[in-house]
Amino acid sequence: MPTCLACGHTDAARWAEAFDEEYYTTNDRFTYYHCNCCSALFIDPVPRDCLNKIYPVNYYSFDEQITNSLVFKVKDWLDQRFFKQFISRLPHPQINVLDIGGGTGLQLSSLKKVDHRIKRTTIVDIDEKAGEIACQRGHKYFCGRFENYVSDQVVEVILMLNLIEHVHNPKELLVKARSLLSPQGIVIIKTPNTDSLDARLFRHRNWGGYHCPRHWVLFNRESFEGIVKKAGLKIRHFQYTQGAPFWTTSILSALSRNKCIRVSSERPVPSHPLFSLLNVVFACIDMLRGTIAKTSQMLVVLERV
């Protein structure tokens, strides 16, 4: 029986099938299940031995060209405003930041502009080339999974931006993050929300939030709160935020499927000329509707209990 990656129960029902219409790294179809105990969605079987295959060299978090896009610049500006309101409240004279899944270090370089107390920045990711770029930017880099990362230094800020959905044991990830966190430190998380309009509309049409087969476990607010509590953490701040990339990916994948546009492993969805334009459009729509609706991404700040 399929076992839920969030809570470990086997009471689950088949939810949807999906395949890689973003990067075309594999022709395999993957099944997502809905856990009847915690409401999380999870993939089964988990392609944990195919990381080098399903994360190609042109994967978006390793792509330096993204910095030139208008979408990135707007997103970076919004992120800085959000991070500043929480990091500025930390009482520490020096702030160490750990970015799990931070790629080439773009986010950390931007974060350094937020607070002059940020001195030591470390990235944990799986791409060696991204590590070389990150080190050139002045960040420390551990090439490997977070489960294998070891450090004797506590950190004040841990970033998991669109990361927790990529792992096969999210509770273990949060527990480890808690063990590295200073007593008054925070964990900042972005993750897809399955309780959203686009998740329902594209449930059987390769919803962008599946990011198949790279997203292994997906949450709504209730299921996420449950796993946070089990990990010995609590929510300091919660909000729904724009999920433009999921709308955009869903639509471009559908257009490609119907032969209206061409997407391939050489030019994946994030590299398509329409990607930035549609992201801007859907980001604006989500910002307008976000005050009254559950959008497809959650932004959460955690602290130790």
C-alpha cells in the first residue's frame, strides 16, 4: 500500500496521474495519492534514486539567466520586503542564514541587502556547478542532501523556499532544521497549496503545482500545520501568496500538449518566451484575489515551540 510521506499512514486514495511536461526528463507517468488521514498529497513510488535525471542542468534554480527577467526583479523586491519585516526583529548581533535548496545563491545575495547583520550564509543543494557559482558569490556550499548535512553552528534564519515538497520525509527535514535553529531563530517556508482554484481546475491536467516528478509531497494549510506541530515547531506567521508559476506552467503544458506551442528538454517551460509574461499576469490576478481566496502558494514563518 502507498505510504503517506507526511504522516506515514497507508489510508490513501488515488488522486491523479501526471508526467514531466516541464523539462521532459522522463517519459514515465507518476501517480499522486490523497492521504485520508492528514489530507496531504504524495507521489508513489518516489523517484529518489533519479535526482540527477529529474533535475537537469537547465533546471530553473541553477539558471543564471533568470536574474535578467522582469519577473525575477519584481519577485526579488517583494521577497526583500517580506524578509525584512521578520529578520529585522531578530535580537541577534550577528545573523547566520542557511538556505536549503538555494542553488547558485541568488536569494542569499539578495537577503544580505536586507540586514547588515547577516554575515555567514550557507547553501545546501545537489548541483556542483551551482555550488561553484555560489562560492564565487561568497557563500559556503554543501553539495548533497540536507539529510546528510552536518554543522556544529546554530543559525538564526533557515530558508526552505519551495523545498519541503521535494523531500521524501518532510517531518525529518523540519526536525533537523529545528535542531540547527537558534532559540529565537525562524524558518521561512514557501510551499504549494493544494486547496486552491488552479489545483482543482488542473487536477487531472498536469497541475503546475505537481512539478512532476520533482514535488513528492504537497500540503494544504491543515496538513501543513499538522506536520509542523509534530516537528516541535509552531507557526509565527501564515499567509497565502501568489502562485503564478503554477498557473503559468499548467497553461503552457496544456498548450504544448495540444501542439499550440513547442516545449522540449532543450527549451523547457520556464524558458519559453510566454513564461514571464503569463507569470506577471497571474501574479497580478493572485495579488488581487489573495485577500479573499486561497491562492496556490503558502508562505509560512516558523519558530521553535
